[in-house]
Amino acid sequence: MIEWWGWLLIWTGLAIALLAMVGLFAWRIVRRFFRVLEDFFTLTDKLSILDGVEGPDGVRPLNAVLEDSAVVRERTAQRMRRRADRKAARRQARIQRAKMITTADIKLKEWPHEHG
């Protein structure tokens, strides 16, 4: 059987180990918190640069987080429509350019036969 002072030593050791582990975990959490806080301040410094930025049409972009979701959806739909229109115009220009190239090739191929 273990003497009373043995139990006292065991429980004292366990309590000290528990306090050491809690202290270690607390220290790690505090360090991570300050690291996240530092990253947050770095991010806000970088975002403050964007405060003076204006869009291509001279209007400052709106913050989608603060807007109503229907307004954001409509704005996104308009942007996607404009993008699709520009894409279709570029495609049409490529088709026209390809037609001009192929008709020029046909004329060059026919040229010696017409005059020969």
C-alpha cells in the first residue's frame, strides 16, 4: 500500500503537469491569436490601398458584401451579358478575318489558271 505522502506526491505531480499543459496550450493559442491579428492588420493595410482605386468607367467599385443580394445578382448578370456580347463580337471578327484569308487563298490559287 502507498503511504499518504506518496499519494500527495503523485497528485501534486499530476496537478503540476496539468497546469504546465494548460499553460503550454494557452501560450500557443495566444501566439496564434497575435499572429492572426498581425495578418489582419497587414491585410487592412493592403486593402486601404484599394480605397483609391476606380473602375474602368471611372466609378469606384461597390462592395458586394454590403449590397442587397438581388442587386449583386443583377449587376453580375449585366457583367456576364456584356462579356458574352464582347466574346460574340470577337468571334464574329475572327470568322470575318478567316473568310477574308480563305477567299484570298482561293484567288491566289486561281490566279495562274485565269491568266495562263
